[in-house]
Amino acid sequence: MTADARPCVLVFAGLDPSGGAGLSADLQAVAGQGAHALTVCTALTVQDNDRVYGVQPVDAGMVLRQAQALINKCVISAIKIGITGSAANALAMAEVIVRLRERQPELPVVLDPVLASGHGDLLSRDDAVQALAPLLSLATVITPNGPEARALSDATQPDAQAQALRARGCRHILITGGHSDGDEVVNRWYGPGPHAPSAAAMITGSAYHERPREWRWTRLAGEFHGSGCTLASAIAGQLALGVPTAVALENAQHYTYLALRDAYAIAEGQRIPLR
């Protein structure tokens, strides 16, 4: 690779015509980390900055063809997954990950388990929870919000949710708190051991702390379109740069907070993060 080359993140996500979420958000957030997004479209959507009115999954064979053309040419440094569009697409993505890990066993995969829009609009033709099943065991980092963590685990408390997700193969679980009440948003990271390590522990290899690592962010006024996409893609971009997981999570959350703080309007309703 040349001196001016950027690490590439292979992104699987849907196309949002409003430009606030999906592939548009992923591309911008990955670029914001200094990496480059290779965007594979999994679904076409009919949506604005507030609501999703329709979803048309891309054929799974086409998803594979898009990805194959890219991995034949480019070195993949991380993978980010958003909406799958269908169970068949999830299987296609899993196939790509398995192929790549045959030669890159530690290739990081960030899974944003999008089950519905912020207003509850469905984003998959198939049962979204079941469609994610083949990908959970392949995820390096999974970034569910509170409702997604409950749906994926059938548990109500974050500790139990993380335990259930780890049992399904997820290595790092970052449960975000944007859907909870209060003046602060609390994000909780559960690492790959019995308890989540602190940032220093992950870097130095020292003993685990007894509780998950928590980040607390002042809650911002208003609602935002594509905040989850932004966070997951920023994490993937950081990991593609070779940043340790703890630092990647820290940097990506800081980047996302600033993007939401400086969000702008394109119409009434949810604002667009300034990525």
C-alpha cells in the first residue's frame, strides 16, 4: 500500500434517502476517523428524517457480489453491519466474514443490531431478531440500545442482557442509554471476561474491574437521525486504524457526542448529526 493509503471498513447497511442514517451516515462517520468506507447496500428504504415507510431488501446474491468485488481488490481492516434487510442477507454477510477471517482471524466486526427506527418502524422483511442470529457469534463489538438489548436477550437489566449476549458469542457489548430517562446518557461496556475491564486494563492486561465500564454523557435536547449508525461506524473506523478496543470505544463516543451536539436540521423533526 502507498503512504497515502487509508484503511478500509467494509460496511453492510441500507440506503437512507434522507442522508441521515444508513450508508450515508456510515460513510461519513468512518471518514471522520481517517478510514475509508466500502459500502455494500443491503436494502433500499423509503424514509425521511423521521419515519420509515418501506423497506426493499437487496437480493442476497447481489449483496455477496458487491462484497466480493471489494474484498478481491481491497484489504479490509474492519467490518461494520447495520440493517440486514433479510435473514438471507445476514447469512451472506456471515459467509463474507468467515471467508475474510480465514486469513485475518482477528478482523474486527462491529454489529449495530438495528431492529427498528427510532419511531418503531420495522427495518427487515424477516423477523429482525432471528435475522441477526448468524452474526451475533461473529461480532467483535455489538452496540445495542436499551430496547434492542432487551429484544435480543429477553432480559430487563443491563448486566443480564450482557450475560445473555455473551452466551451467544458477542465479545464486547456496549449497551447505550439514549432511550432511558434522566439528565445523563449512561453507556455500559461489558468486555470479554467475567467483568468488563477498564480502558487501562485493556491496554496493560491488568486485572478486570468488578463492574462494567461506564461512560456518562450530558443528555442533549432534541432527537437525532442516525445516532446509532454514527457510533457503530466510528468504532469500526477506530478499530480499522488499529486502535485498542477501549480507546476505540472512548474516541467513538466522544466523536458521536460532538456530532449530535452540533447536529443540523433539514426539515421538521429529527436533526442530522454533523459528522
